[in-house]
Amino acid sequence: QVRLVESGGGLVQAGGSLRLSCAASGSIFSIGRMGWYRQIPGKQRELVATITSGGDTNYADSVKGRFSISRDNAKRTVYLQMNSLKPEDTAVYYCNALLNYLGRWGQGTQVTVSS
């Protein structure tokens, strides 16, 4: 079964850092663009950052200069390094990836930033 599993969320004080990881598992022959999205209760899920298989990145304006996305193709893993965290970064963070040409979502991991 093809799936994505996130880890690394938690509670951190404003100004702190967290690193999220998302590993793809199962019978996978192709991994395309990977990315991170986040969602606050009652609001739409929004893009945080994406990275192509070639390493091209894209960031939401709200996280530029603070967050960094990277991937390890050998490990089938995408990372999100989050620095200078703000209370407004509090959300459930979801991993997304194109696996075997189909979009997949992880189960989500909670990130809470206290002021």
C-alpha cells in the first residue's frame, strides 16, 4: 500500500524551530513533486512549500526566508525546516506527493507555536 507518513510536529515557543519529515512507502516506481500544506480549523488548506523532483522550490509568501523544503530521493523523504516560528504558523501540516502519478496526502501532524 502506497502511503505518506509525517513526523516531527509538536509544541514550540515563538522564535523556535521544528523539522518535519514525510516518508513515502510501499510499491513506488515514480515520485514527482512533493510538498507541504497546512490547515487551521475552519479554513481552507493552504500551500506552504513544494519541491520538484529536480529540486526546484516554491514557497508561500508568509514563510519565505523562514522555512526551507528539501528532499532525499534515495530515502523517498521530504523535509520542512521551520525557523523563526510564529503563533500564526500553528496548524496541522500535511505532506503531499505525486506517487506513481497520483496525488497522495499524509495523515497530518500538528504544529503549535506558543507566544
